Amino acid sequence: MNLDIPGRLANTCKDKPDNMAWLKRLPVVVEQLADTWSLDLGSPYDSDEVSCAWVAPVKRADGSSAVLKIGMPHMEAEHEIQGLQYWDGDPTAYLFEADVARNAMLMEHCVPGTVLRSLPESEQDEVIATLLCRLWRQPSRPHPFRSIARLKRSWSEEDLLDPRKCLDSGLVRAGLQLFDELLDSTEQEVILATDLHAGNVVRAQRHPWLVIDPKPFLGDPAFDATQHLFNCDKRLLAAPAETIGRFADLLSLPPERIRQWLFARASTEAGCDWPGLMDIARALQ
């Protein structure tokens, strides 16, 4: 079948052998899933928010609408399906069907689907904080979720093993040390979304705002404040203490703990195709 590939997704896969191989297989996978789940496919979403998955609206056999999502190979998103199953629509989009081997999901179609990014950042703060507090739960064992120490290992390998990406080795090593100290001093571990920002929250009819695209890991709740704040980088750089303090109050968390996680993550992840994080790390030293 001829399959439309959004430009941002194609660019994400470019020059990455595993992702290019996945992209080559994608038309067959989409066709098989459409047959298995009796789906009438629509055109894939093509926006800046969709860069690591092929996502399209679909009609199911009963006439109801849904969204088909097929994620590219990505360490951070390895347990997205299990996370959606665990949260079971509260406060995420519902997962109707899943194919773990293909990393494929048939999900609730959130209507109207407007992203939270359309609101001012001060209002985003309030919505994100409310959603995070609903997401944070302690799972019973056994569960599949990995520690955020796994994220640190991946990011540090990218930085320290590739000198072209390591923009400031001293700052990176300071971040890695603080990351370990924060891991050791974590008092309560909960399931984290880890990638919750205003582009991954959409308007829906069932609830005013629902979370899509979670990347679940286990760890300190304060870690989960970082992604939204990184996406408010201009405000964070201009007034770090005030920006962190406001969000910490909304989350009922210590602002210093969030500041430390911001520094640890920004300096550790700075070389991973997000060089602007180094400016944030320096501002938070």
C-alpha cells in the first residue's frame, strides 16, 4: 500500500538505520493492523507535535472514531502501552487495542484535540500540575516499569561517548554526580510520565484535558516537573527561581528539589539533540 509519511517523522528517522528499517516496514504493518482491527484509515497527522510515531485518525467497524498510533523504536517509549494500560484513561487517553510486538496502539480519539500549548504558559502550569498529581501512583509488584536511572545511563552514554555532543564535559559530569545523589535520596518512587509537556496534553469531551504519549518510568515525582519547565525555556532562563517556585507550589513539592533535577537532567541530556539544555544547566548552577 502507498502510505503517507509526515515530513517530521521522516526527518526523525533520517540517517538512523534502525528507524529507517522501521519506516520501510511501516506500510505493511499499517495494512496488517487495519485488517486485524477492521479500521478505515484517515490521513496521518502532520504537525510539529508528531515526530516519533505514525499517527492517524481511523473509523472502527462499529462506526466509532479512534486513533491508530505506531511508535518507532525508542528506548524511552518502550513501555508506553503498559503505561496506558495502567492508567486506564485516568488521566490519559483510553487504549482500546494494543500490539506490543509492533508498538501499535488503537487509542481514544480526543475531540476537539486542541493541544494545551494553545494556552498561555501560566495556564499550562496549572493544567500540567493537576495532571501530574493524578498520574503519580505507586504500582504494585510485579510491574514492567524501569527506574529513571535507565534514562540517565542512556543520556550519559550519548554525551560522554561522543565528544562532538559533549559541549561541556565538566558540567556533564557534575550533572551525572547530582543525578546519582538525587536517585539515592529519593524517598518515594511513583510512576512518572517523564515527557509531559503542553504538546502532549489535548482537549477532549470525556475530560477537559487528557494526556497522550506518556513515557513511563519509576522515580521521584520532582523529576516529572522538568519536561514542562524545559518547554518553557525562555521563562525559565529569564526568571529561574520564580518559574520553578510557582510550579513547585502547584505540585506541593520543594522548589530546590525541582531545581536540582532540572540541573541534573539538563547537563546530562544536553548533547542529546537538544543543545539549548546546556544554557539552562549553566543558568541553574
